[in-house]
Amino acid sequence: MAIKKIVQLGFPTLTQKAQEVKDVTSNKVQNLIEDLLDTAKNAGPNSAGLAANQIGELLRVTVVNRLDRDGSDWEVLINPKIIKKSKKISTNWEGCLSIANGGLYGLVSRPKSVVVEYLDPSGKTKKIKANDYFSHLIQHEIDHLDGILFTKYLDDPKNLYTAEEVDKMEQGLFL
């Protein structure tokens, strides 16, 4: 379909809850799926997922790169719901294509694993189990659908860093 503009921090849809999809097979929803996939795949190497809110649409549709596989396969999640969360927590760096075009990262703690139920593009109910960073990715995208940005989980909103700063921190050369 089309590569869409990824809206940035301050755009209203980023803090609004998306509406449940009623007719998965409608042209509107199928076109939205194609737009999300085209836009996510075109967004560069930092693109791991994209929610409809990020292209200005308030429908519960997101796409995620299957990082649990080889990372070249994208999954479409319609009306995703987390149905199980681990008690174990993991902390990972997260960024967002809607914050400084994906150029800033923060450390976020989330459940280490989740099970998510969703509809696929044909309307079939599916479940996916996600662990570690892939779990963070799916939770991050579902948060988008609820109007929540990852910065909500930071102790201090100033704790955002560039990729270069993150690399230096991980090498023990920063701060």
C-alpha cells in the first residue's frame, strides 16, 4: 500500500487508546496492515515493531519483527491481549520510532515473558509466547495501543540516551 509518516512525541494518537477492530477482513483494516508493514520495514534497522497509533490510526493493530526467530519475519497482531505474564522481570534498552525518530533509548523493566492472544489478518485467534527482548517488544507495542509510551516506565524522563551513549555505558565508558 504505502509508507506512512511515523508521528512523533506530542501527536495526539500516541496518548490515546486505540479502538478494538470489529471487522478484521474489512478493506480499511487490511490496508492498515499493509501500511504498517511497509512503514515498519522501511523505517531502518532500528525498526522492531510499529503500532497503528504511530501512523495516526486509532485501531488495535500492531506489527512486530519476529526477533525470536531470525528477525526477518513480521507478525501482525490484531486486538492483542496479554493473557499471562511471568513474575520474573527483565530490564532492557527500549527505543521508539515516535521519540526522536527512534534515536533515544531508556532502560525499561517488564515481565520477562508473556503470552498474548490476538487475531491474525484472516481473523483466526492465535497465541504467541514471547521471552526476553521479544517480550519487551510485544509489551511495548501493546502499550502503544493503550496510549502509553515507554518513557512512562523511566524513573526520570531525563534518562534517555543516544545509541552511542548506550554503547559507551555497556562498555563501562560513560557516566
